[in-house]
Amino acid sequence: MDTFNYDEPGIIEHDIGELTYRVDSGKQGTRLALSTRPVDSWEWSFVAEMKWDGRIFSCKPLDFETRKELSRVFKEALEELEM
């Protein structure tokens, strides 16, 4: 599944604790892809696909607080695109 061009910016990149989270469009455009890396690293690792319901991400490997924070940042990015 690791078919993303990590040289290009993702939809969002956001630091939480010691990890940088990155969201990209999914393989077939129906879901979003989540990758992480340690803050001091350049090497991304694919984590999982996520669903977006317009309010919050659904992603089993993530705890609620992380999903909530990434959802907030993602929603802000979408709002900026609409301006």
C-alpha cells in the first residue's frame, strides 16, 4: 500500500508528541491514507486507511484523542481550500 510520493506534501502533516502524522488521498480515492514518522526522521511508515465522515476520522489503530486532533487539523485544511 505504500505507493505515495512522500517527496510531495500530503493533505496534512501534523506533529503530535514525538510523531509526525501525514494524511494522503487513498489508493482509490474512497479513503484516506495515514502515515507516521518520528519527528526527527525523514522515513514515513504507512499505518492504515481512514474514513472521513465530515466530522471525525475513523481509524482502528488510532486512539480517540489522536483521531480528534487530526480531524480538527484536517477540517481546518479543508476550510482553507474552500476560501
